[in-house]
Amino acid sequence: MSKFFRILVKGPGLLRQRLRNAFWRRILSCPGFEAGDGALILGDRHMHLGARFRAGRGLWMEALTQYGPQTFSPALRVGERFSASDGVHIACAFDVSIGDDVLVGSKVHITDHNHGLYQGEDGVSSPLDPPATRPLHGAPVRIGHRVFLADGVVVLPGSDIGEGAIVGANAVVRGRLAPDTIYAGAPARPVKRFDAATRAWIRTK
């Protein structure tokens, strides 16, 4: 297939994508915003995106204001130079904060809420109730500057990922992750930490 023919075939799609991105740059007040085909952005009034936000195909980013009888006042904040691959899902009903220069692999899921409550003694959800009818519960999520989330990572409610942390593919994050540390597994466990004095990654015990 010649280069001219490829441009001719993809032209209408590329034009639509550029128009959509121009629309979102204006709506979100986000210079340099780019997202691939199939991007779904809901609740934009509750989002603040830093300049040069970039995502691949199938981005789903939602600030949820209502679920059944529940109402929320979400705050979804993303720093500058955020870069994500395909199929990333960011869901916010309470508070999600992402720092500058964060890199996110494909099929990563970041959420600050669950369907139901499964800890404590009072008000916990029953398995007899359909999951879709269980009230949403959650806790704020914070992802620091220069964090790298590899493909398939899941970040659960209440997570706090320190600056410069690296989370390996398919890891499940819950709780606090130290800065400048590599994590892997489900749940995510520390594997190596960066020693600033020697500028070397040291295996954790």
C-alpha cells in the first residue's frame, strides 16, 4: 500500500481525531491535550488536567457525580506531561491526584471507589445483594511525580504512591508505596529501592 493511499484511507479518521482533541483542549483548558480513538471523558467540570496530557486509544476517564441515589463531589487532578498507553481507565468519585511526568502503560485501572464495603463491622455489604446495587465506598488516591505504572497495573482506593516509584506489570496497589522504589506482585511488594548516594538500585530484603 502506497503512502499516498494510506493517508487517503486514514484521512477522515485522523481529521475527526484532531477535531475531537481540539474540542477537549478547549473544554478542559489543557494545552497539548491528545487522546486516541474511542476516548470517553465524563464529568469534565470536576477535572483539572495539566498541559501536554496524552493518552492512547480507548481512554476512559470519569469524574462520577451520581450513582443511584448517591451523589458525589469528585476532584480529579492530573499534573503536566501525563502520558498513557491504550485502554487506560481512571475513575474518580472522591479524590484522585496524579503528579507531573507520570507514565502509564496499557490497560491500567486507577480508581478511588468500590462497589460495596467489605471491612469493619457496621454497614458492610452483603453478598446477597447484587453488586450493582451496593453503595459506592472509597478513599482518596494519590500518585506522586515521576511515577511509572507498567501494563495492567490496578491502583485501588486509598493508595498513595510516592514520587519516582515504579510499579511492575499486573501489580495490584493498595496502601502506601515508598518513593524511589520498584514494586511488583499482587499485592504490590517492594523489590528494589534507589540509593541516591551510589545511584544504584538495591534489592530489598
